Amino acid sequence: MQVRRDDEDFTVLTADGRQASARRLLVTTGLVDELPDVPGLAERWGRDVLHCVYCHGWEVKDSTIGVLGSFHQALLFRQMSPDVTLFLAAGEELPDEQREQLAGIGVAVVDGTVDGLQVDDEDRLSAVNLASGRVVAVRTLVVAPRFVARAGFLDDLKVTVREHPMGMGAQVPVDASGFTGVEGVWAAGNVSDVIAGVAAAAAAGMTAAAAINMDLLLTDARSAAEDPDRTAETPQLQVTL
């Protein structure tokens, strides 16, 4: 996808050759999940390799759960199962206080890099392989992806991408209305908030749409005031019930 500015308008060129023009741009292109570099992990992503207890926790309730290197995810998924193991890769440190807390709630900690997955004949995750040669049975593997806004096509418009405040990835910074700071460009959803759920993303889209509508109305009103001989054609909102 490519986007270019043509005077006061924008032209969007899609990968399949389609073209569209608009006076304002609302970016809702989402994000890319950058997964841990473990052979076979990407193929299980969204099936039995997961990341969010609020999205998938109930579906894996009471299963044998492994967690790659995240103390906080180990706490979260312990709510869903009594059988949770935290795997710490070589070089990863876990403070004694956190180890004691995990031990207190029954989460096992295994020091050993996960370097592969095992899948059973029913196409289900059955175990993880450690670099040491050890095999640990799991039915669900929890990982912490890096979430990166899908916004590279906006570079020519000078729309920036910044690190998420909690270090979970990179997103397009916007104000409360979704405005990016670049004239005519708003963003909503995961491209501007990489951890937003469906409800929050939809609300952001509605807020941005209202801001764009008002921006267009004010622009046309100013133009009409500057040119008294011009007959303003105020766009009409259409609502289908």
C-alpha cells in the first residue's frame, strides 16, 4: 500500500492496483505480531500458542500451560489453571522475590531455553523441547509478542511511530481524537494503541470519525467565509437503520 498527498487531498494506492482519493485519512491498519524465534511456534500461533488471558484464558482453562519468560503472564494464567510452568531462557533473570511469589502460588520455574515444539497425532501441542534436551509436557504455550503498528506506508506523510509506554511494541502517537499531528491524518485501533481490545478500538474509530467530520465542516465553513460568492455545499450525513 502507498499513500501520497496531492495538494489538500490524499491518494491511496493498494497492492492490487486499486486507487482511492479523499480529503482526510483515517488509518486503521492494525499491527504485526513479532513472535519469539522458536522453530514451529509461528505455525501454532492463535491455536495453542497464545498471549492474552482475557482473550483466550477460558478456552485453555485447566490445561497444562507453559509461559515463555513473562512473570506477569505466569500470574495471569495461573488464574486459569493449577498447572503453570514459567520457562526462563539463558540469560534471563528472575528476582528472588518473584520466584518466591510464583512458588507460593504453585507456578514452577524452569531455567532453560525453549528451542522447539512437539505436536501430537491430533495436531495439538504436546510438549516443548529445551536446548538442554529436556522435554516438558504442555498443552498451551503463552508468549509475549512485540506488537508493531502497520504504518510503514505512512513514512512519506511524516507520520511517526513511537515505542509503547509499557514497552510492548511501537504505535502511531495520537491525541484524544485520534489526530496524528500531521494535517489531515487520524488513526484509530491497534495502529495507534497496540493493546486495545475490540471495544476500545471501535470506540477510537467512532471518536476519530466524529473529529474528521467536524474538521471537514469547519474547513468548508472557513472557505465559504473567505469567498462570499461561493455557494457552500455542506455534506449531508446519511444514516441507515
